[in-house]
Amino acid sequence: KTWLETAEEEAHRTEDEKYVEIKAQLRQEIRDLREKVLSMMATNEGLPDIERLERHDFVLDTEEYQRLQAQQDGLIEQVREEIKLLHLAKMFLREKIKKQCWSDMTVKGKIVKAFQSRLEVSNYAMKARSEEKLRELERTKILRKIEIAEEKVRKAASASLTPAFQAATVEDSLLDEDELLEGAEQAQKGEEGPGDPDSLLGSHGAQYGGGSELLYDQFQLHSVVAKKHEIVLLENCIYCMKETFNKEFDEVFRLKKAEIARIQEKNLRIRKILGQLKLEDPIVQPSLDVDEEPERLLKVEDDEVSVEKYISPEKKKKMEEAEKIEEQKKLAEMGDKPRERALDMMMGGRLEANVEEDLFKDMPRPEFMLKDPVEMTEEEIRMARDFEKKEEAFLEEREKMKKALEAELRKLQSSILQAMEQFNERLHKLFRLKIKTEMSIQQEELKILRLARALLVEEEVTMREDQLNRLLDEKKVAKVAVGGAITTAKRHVEEGRKLYEQVASEDKELDRQFRRDFFDCDPFVDQLYKLFRRRPRGQRMKQGPSEGTLVPDPKSQNPFAQRPSSAARGGRGQPWEDPMSELDDPANMPEGLDTSQWERFVIARRIKVESEQKVKRVALELAEMEAFLRKREAEEEHIQQEIQDAFRELNKLQEDKTQHDLNLEIQLLLKQGQVEVETGEFVPDFSNSVLVHRSAIEELNSQIKGLGEGKLVSMEECKDFKRGIHMLEWELKKLRMEAEDLVERARDVQMLRVTKELQQRLMEEELANKDQHEIETLEKTIELNQKMQHSRVQERKRSLEQLQQQVGRKKRENQELDHQLVEMQVSVSERRGGENLAGVPPSEANAKQRMQNIVKRRRLVELVRAQAQEISVLTTEAERLRMRTFPALVQVD
């Protein structure tokens, strides 16, 4: 915290401590005032309407109330505007979605669902084709017919020899459209051969409404125009397949509507029969849901809105008035109508008798049959007997009617189930048709994608070819320009080399001529020559161009024109200023040399220096020319290499284009098992695959099968031979083991000790019968013990169930007693409180009387419970006996 914040907190704390009592007093006054206002509001709530005040009349701070009310109104208006904007956005989005997915659809998407099954089939939602697409389709069809006619003419021309016959064929083919179609069919049949045409067409579209005699053969799609026409025709085939399936779908949908209507009619009769038989069997009530009637999604019903609808007071008033008017109309219609009242009183409101309803009504018994038979007269007894016979016949007729209604009910229910099963079978067929149609559509779309990919590749190849041709033209122009520049540069280099040789020879001539020019200074010749060869250090150049410097023309466009050399631009060709002046100083003159000779020496040295500078300048210019020439030659080589690369790429591109046009990608239909290429993550890679004729595979398989059968025969022979050897070995082993066993048994017999028990057992007769009798006795004993054990277990289970029932009853009784105990404790405490208030001390007699009352009440409660339980048991037994005599209405499937 900062110092200022700490100071403010300290000031607030000091102020609170100073005025703590005043604040507490104010809070108490405000609290008292609030309680007083609340009590007044509570009193106001209990007053009559005419005396009751409004809630805002209790507001003390009216300005604050008005401010809050205005603030709330502003917030409400803001929220209302936000809701309006949100609704507008949603309405815009709804209209946009509706336009794209509903209004623009000529065929709306819907689903047909099976009865009591999860199977569902959807149709194809289709948009209307635009005028541009329709015109393109018609143009393609006309062009394709012309192509078919031309192909027919060419075939006829190849088979014919007379030009007149060719002209007649051309004229007839162009005039008669029927012959065009026949020629197309013959061309297709002649190319496909007698085999299955779908194998080469690459799809089963012709079987599901997508066939067309105008489609190209897959081996003829070489040109770009043919591929584009094929794409348009395939799209039309897909559209036709969808239309064909949608027609079948609409027929199934109408069939479901008719089945639902028939089932509803039968349900009316079923409800009536169930009402007469007083049964509650479930009724199948099929209906169309939202997926089957999608237009219901665009209508919002009142029961779909979970929020209570807001109704303004004006609208409520209008609705109440409309209800009053409707009620008055109903009362006026339900006035005193004597005809209807007489019909209702005399014939139960019906003009025709309903035999079924009358049979299920009980016959009214005469009043004299309520008497004791002893008190009846002979006439009444005779009438009672006649009534009993009529009642018996009536009951028999009722039973017959019940059985007839039950049979009719079962027939109606079975007919409904049968109709639903038949519709489900029809929907299964439609589902299989949808799968096959979808497969054919996917095959056609795959062909479209392959053709589109081929067109895209061809377009890219064409674009790349154009780019390479433009690049070759540019490189050829650049090569011509560079060739001209190289020729000019070579000429300039030759001239520069000659100039350099001339300048260098002149400079050497000056060097050789020095001794001849200063032969008169014989004693000083060597010393002067050294000074002649001496050059200053740290030379400084004069500003401005010197004599002999080349100044180029800035308006010249010739890159090989005369231009300043590097020495000239750097100022190296300018005359010396200070250093040469120092060397020319007479102080450097050898002693004894004449002044005129020194001046002549200075002049000669300056000429020599200028000559050297000129040689250097010419050498630099020559080096620059040679570098420029080498650069242009390298550039020429680079351009030549680029031209060769472009030529190679162009040739390769043309070869690829030719290969792409000739090596077509054909879509074939093969059965499952005839493709032995391993599938990758997405699609199989057929780049290294080979298409082998079926006869070759079958021949190879027959050879393999023959070799395998021969191998199996030889293996069988080897197996039989080895089995004989193993059988002989096993027989030898068996005989050896039997011999050993016989030897052991003979030894045991010889070593056996004959005891008395053994002797007695050997001497007894019917030994086997005796053992069998003992065994049967033991088995019966075991069976008896098992039955006794089972009976004891059942008895223990029954006793356990009884004990559990008793425990449950005791628990319920204990709960009731706990409840009664609580009530008694409450009543006892109330009585004690009353006696204490009355001042009457509890006496022993009163306590005994209360105890007797409690015991008496307890006994009465137990008696009532026992009687209620006995009544329940008797009721159950009576119901069981009644059900035994009552006919069972069992539905027979």
C-alpha cells in the first residue's frame, strides 16, 4: 500500500471511532422504521380490496424509486432490443438454410422407416438443374449424336468401295435421328461384344435407370472434348438414377401411408371389441414421424414450446369474450329438443338396435324373483322358470358372441402384423435397391473424378508447355543479344590489346632513349637514371579530368562505347601535384649538374611518369574488357544450357502428354476375390499390378490342382503302407503284452492261498443273483434316504418361509405398535397436562380404569386384525374358485 492509501484508511478508522455511537443510533432508527413499514405492509395485505393500498404507496424515497424504475425500464428496453436483433439474426439464418436445403429442392429429403424396426431408407434430395446446364446437356447430346453418325459413316465407308454409297449414307445419317440412335446401339454392341457390358463400362448404372446409348466407350476417351462430353453425360446418368430411385421411394412411401390408414381403420374395430370384452390388450398404433414428414419441422406447434406463452391483458379480454360467445352458442344448440329427448328415453338414443351391445348387457330380473320361492305363486314360479331358460339361452348366445369377437380380434391383429411384415419386406427390397443404386452412383462419380483429374493433368501439361515455349523464345532472344554483345566485346578487346602494346612499346622506348638524350651529362648519367626511375610516395591527385581522359556520352545506349576507366574514375590518371614538385625541387639536383640540364631532366621524367600512368590506365581498361567478355561468354553458356534443359523438359512433357493420351485409365468391375492386390490405408495401389486374363489363371489353377491331386494320391499310398507297418508293430506289441499277462496270471493262480471264505464262495450257487439282490437293496435304501432328505429340506424351507412371514408380520405389528405408542404417549401427556391444569390429582382408580380401557382396546384391535386377515384369505380363495370356473380368453397364434 502507498502512504496515501494508509493515511486514508487511518482517517476513516478515526472517523468511525468518533461517530460510532451516532451511526449505531441511526442504524437502529432505520431498522425500527423498516420493521414498522413491513408490519404496515403485512396489515395492508389482510385488508379488503377496497381498503388495500398499492405497494408503491409504501415507498418513502420516491425519487430513488423513480430512478430505479427508470433504470429498470431502460434495461428492459435494452434487453428487448437485443432479443429482437437476436431473433432477426436467427430468422435470417433460418431463411438462408431453408432456401438452400428446402426451398430450392425440387425433391425434398425424407426417410421411410419400417414398422417396429430400426431399418430406415432415405431418398435423394435433388435440386433443379439450371438452364445453363440443360443447354449444355442438349448441346452435348447433339454433338454426341453427330459423332456416332460420323463413326457409323466411317465404318460404312471402310466396308464400301463406291463414293456414291458413302454420300448416301452421310445424307441419310444426318437426316434421320432414329438411325443415329440405332447406329449408336450397334456401335456399342459391336465394341462391347457378347459378354457382360457392365464389366467394361465400369458401372452398373444401366441396370438402375442410368443407362444411355450416347456414352463413350472407355477406350475412346482420348481427346479433351470427349472427356468433357463424357462428364456431362455421366452427370445426367447420375441424375436419372436418382430420379428412378425416388420414384420407387415415393411408391413405397404411398404404400406406407395406405397401410397406416388401413391399420387405423382396423384399430377402431379392435378398440370396440376390447371395450365389449373388457380387455386391455395393447394396440399397435403406427404413425409417421418428423423424419418421414420433414415439412412438420417448419411448423411449430403449441405443445412443442415449453415456455408459458405470454398473453397481454387485451388479448385475454378478447379470448374471454370469445369463450362466452361460444358457450352461449352451445347452450342455445342444447336447448329443449323433444324429438331427441323422446328418442333417448324410448330407444336409448338409437334408431337401430345394436345386437352386440345388447348381448353384453345383463337381463333385468323381474321383481317377483327377489321373493323367497316359498312365497311365490304358481304363475310366478312358471314365469321364473321361463326367465331362467331365457337367461340361460342369453348367456349361451353371449358366450358364442364372445368367442366370435375373440376370433375376429385375433384375425384383425394377425392381419395387422402380416401387413406390417409385408411392408417391412418391401422396405428391405427398397433398402437393397438403395445400396445398389448408391454403389452405381459412386462408380459413376469415380469415373467423373478420374476424367476431371485427367482434364486437370492435361490442362497443367498444356500450361507448362506454353510456359516452356515462352521461356525458349525469351532465351533465344537473350542469346542473340548476348551473341552480339560478345562480338562487339571481342572487337573492343582486340583494339584495346593493340593500344596496350603500342603504349607499352612507347614507354620502353622512352626508357631506352634516356641515355641517348642525356649523353652530355656523362658523369651524372647513372645518378640521373636512378632519379629518373624514382617515384614519389603518397601521391595526391588534382581535381577534374586530365588531358587524354575519356569522357563518355551519357545519352549513348552502347554498352561498349568509350567510357571512363577505373583509373580515370578513381583519379589515378590525373597529374601529380605535390610529390612530383618535391622531386622536381632543385635541392635534389646532383652537385655539379647544370640547371638547364636539370630542367630538361625534370621534363623528361614527367613525360616518363605520364607514359607509365597511361600504360597502367590502358592495362586496366583492357582487363575490364576481358572480364566483361568472359562474363558475357559465361552468360551465353548459361543461356545455352537453359535452352537445352527447356528443350529436354519440353520433349519429356510431350512424351508424357502422348503417353497420358494413349495410356488411358480404365475402370473395370471385378468380382470379389479376383483382385489380389494388397490394400493400403486408403485405396489399393495398382501402379505395379498386371491385368491377367481369366483363362490363364484357370489353366494355371487346373495344373496346380492336377499336381496336388497326384501328390495326394502318393501321400495316401505312403500313409497306407506306413499304417500297415504300424498295425503289425502294434499287433506284435499286443501279443507280447498278452503273453506277459498270462504268465503273471498263472503265477498269481499258483501262489494264491485258498481260504475258508473263498472255498465257501466257490461252493455257493446263484452267487450272481445274490449280489444283484444286495445291490438292489442298497440302491432302494439310497433312494429312500434321498427322498427323505428332500422332504426334510422342503419342510425346513416351508418352515423357514413361515418364520420369515411371521418375522415380517411381527415387524409390521411392531411398527404399528410404535406408532400407537407414540400416539398414546401424546394422548397421555395431553391428559396429564389437562389434569394438572384442572388441579385433579391422579388416583389409583382412574389409573386402573385407563389400564382396562387400554387392554380392551388392544384386544379389539387384535380381533379386528384377525378378522381382516381371515376376510382377505376368504376373498383370495373365492377369487381362485371363480377363476377356475371362469372361461379363459387365450389368444391362439
